[in-house]
Amino acid sequence: MGILKKSVLGKPTGAVGDILFRLKDGRTIIGTRPVSYMPGKDQKSIDRRHRFGNTARFSKAVNSIPALKSVWDNATPNSISPYNGIFKASYPYVTPTDISDTAKVVPLLFGFDITTTSVVINETSVTVAISAIGNNAGIDPLIETGIQLAVVIKCKDATVEELPSLMLIPLKSAVLPTNLSGALSFSITLSDQDSELYTLFTTHKSYFALVTLTDDGKAVHYSVNLTN
């Protein structure tokens, strides 16, 4: 690296051939272009990129549901974003070709137990019914006035060659009034676009959880992770 102290050309910036000019503190610094990054073509490098990409897809889907993003914001240090917290927690559950059944849409610890009595997920809708949560979950209905179902559907094994081998559909139900003593049933209707996407894949797995919310939509408690 060199420093151009005086120049008849004024203050050049940018690149000329392999020479790179940049301005810093009023001085022109001369360097060379960085060698272009060439991604590795060996199998380990390819697998690493695919695993990273699948983790990013899953993390983006989870982070796109406001209730789940709020959960992860509460559980993630202020030094990193909720998305990065999801990514870090999800990476161990992802392979170069798939997302495992044990991937989490909410943090592993502190989820309250729920008992599902019916789970129906298909190309048109999601319906999840649960038994009464009960009064031992630590939920305060006066503060946590609403409860919502959050779902991420994994679609794998595309029937159309042009599609990626794996895609994700994030969904959320309407917010129901929090009721600890009675059964609850959550229903989501897939949009036409999501429904069509669902049908273009032969393998599906759903990851879901319940989240309690305040009046202004902030997450307080969340259930255990469930899959279907």
C-alpha cells in the first residue's frame, strides 16, 4: 500500500487496472485490487454453503412472524439481532439437504406444555386444537390478553425441476383471547400462492408453537416446540 502525497491528477478514486485508489483523511491511498473470491468446489465447501443457505431460509421464515421475532428478541442478547439468534440456535439442526424434525421455532427453554387434540395441516389450511392450558403455565391473562399459533411449513422434494429442493411457508393464526381453563382451536387459511406452493412439493413437515401476547403485540410466554 502506498500514499500519494501530491498529484497532478487531482484526487483520484476507484480502480485503474489492478491499481485501487481511495481517499482517507484527505489523502489518496494506493493499493491493489483484492483477488476475487472463488468459492470452493470441493464437496465440503458445497455442503457448507448449502447448510448455511438452509439455515438462513429457516431463520428468515421464523423471523418473518412478528410473534416469533418478539420471542427471539426477548431471548437474544442486545448485541445481536433476533434473526442472528434464530440462525445460531437453528444451525445445529440443519444439514446441507434438509432441516431436521428437531429444529426450533422458539427457544428450547421455558416453553409451557400443551396437549394437542387435533392437528390437520394440508394445502388449504392449518387447524390445531389443544386441551386447556391450565393455571400452572405462569401466564397472566390480565397482561397476556391474546394467544396466537405460529407455524412454519417445510416443503421438500419439488415436483418441478426449476424449484429449489426446499422452501418454507411461514404462517400465523388470528390472535385469540387468552383462555386457560378451556380448550382452544386455531385455524389458518393458506393464501392461493402458499397453497399452490404447497402442492408443488411431495414432502411436508410443520414446526409450530403458541405465543402469548400483550395488547400491543409483545410476546411474553411461549409453548414447547411441536412438529407434525
